[in-house]
Amino acid sequence: MKIIVLLRRLIGPPGRPEPGLLGACEAAALRAAVRLQAACPGSSLTALAVGPPRDDAALAPAAALGARTVRLWNLALEGADYDAYARAIAATCRLLKYDLVLCGERSAEEGLGVIGPATAEHLGIPHLSAACDIAWQPSGRLRVERGEGTAARRLEAAPPLLVTVAASCAVGERLAPAGAGGPVELFDLDRIGLLPEELRHRQRFEGTVIAPPRPRAEILPDVATLAQKLRESR
């Protein structure tokens, strides 16, 4: 089983980052990845970051746990939109070979939660989102539980699969360091088979943009009429 976990460096101050400058969701994804690797003997774990050299800090916790560490970067990714990042991540995952891809449900900065699903779309594989508990089943399928308000939903799926991990997954679980880890491997666009032109902001989108209806203005003769209108609108 080949497991890839996507990590990114925490940039902003919100929340309490774990050691290594990981955001809460990224740290949860790493905990889940290590636990799933341990539960499946013979599995490999690769931690992937997409960013400049400072993002090596995001890979340090994974390296200490014995994971292979890879960082992808090219100046064409500077300021790129989420779809370009997802395209680059998907191309890197194909090169590395994977069965399961884990990533944080959402980043601490933007909080959009779109990178994981977009990566799964580019890979052409199913994805499950907001996992708060993950475990292998005897059948080899992955069981995922996700919170839905006060209830929980349990889902199962077989690899290849991408799962986004909520910050609440395996909270308080301590991971024992396996060693210093190897050096970070540096990937460029050439290595993953992409051109900088493919990472430009998208100019065209599917569908039709529908403008919301504009309310018709009404001029009232006096304050009493306005008060009456307000009472009727309650």
C-alpha cells in the first residue's frame, strides 16, 4: 500500500500549530497516515509539500517519523489558483505512485477546503471529505467516519482513494519519532511532466453566470407609510 500525505506550512497565526509549523488539519492527516501505514504491514509513506524552500519545515515532522519527503516547486506556482496546485499535486502523485492520498480538510489560512477534492478530480479517483476517524477494514477497504452536525456518517471505499482529514481526527495521539529521516527530494515541473503554461489562472469556466435579481426601488410619500411597510414585512 502506497500512502501519500500532503503537508503545508502554517503561514498565519490562527490556531495553535503543532511542532513543525503544521496546521491542525495537516497534523491530523499526518497522524492518520502514520497510523494507517502501521496497520498495513509493508506499506510506504511519502509526505509531499508544494512550496518554496521554507516549506521544508512542513516536512520535518514526517521525516522524523521515517517518511520519504518530497517538495515540489516552480516559480510558475507562485500565486497560482487552487486548480493549478491540484493539477501539480495530482501529477506528482502519479509519478510517486499511490493507493491512498490524505490531506487536511482545509488550510488554516484560506479555509476553502477545495485542494483535496480538486486533486481527486485531476487524478480521476473518488474522495471522501472531513474524516474524523479512519481505519482499514479486513476486506482492504477504508472505513471513514465524518461528523454531520450532532450525528456521524460511516462510509467505506476501496483504494485508489483520496481522503481529507478533519482537525479532530486522532486528537491527542502521540507519534513516536523513527529517526532523523532522509533529505527532502526536490521535484520540478519537468519531472512531473507539466509546463508552466498549464498552471495559469483559468480564464474560462463551465456553466453560465446568473446575476442575482435587483430589488425594485420604491419611493414612499412619508414616514408613516414607511413604518406601515416595515410592520407588514415582519
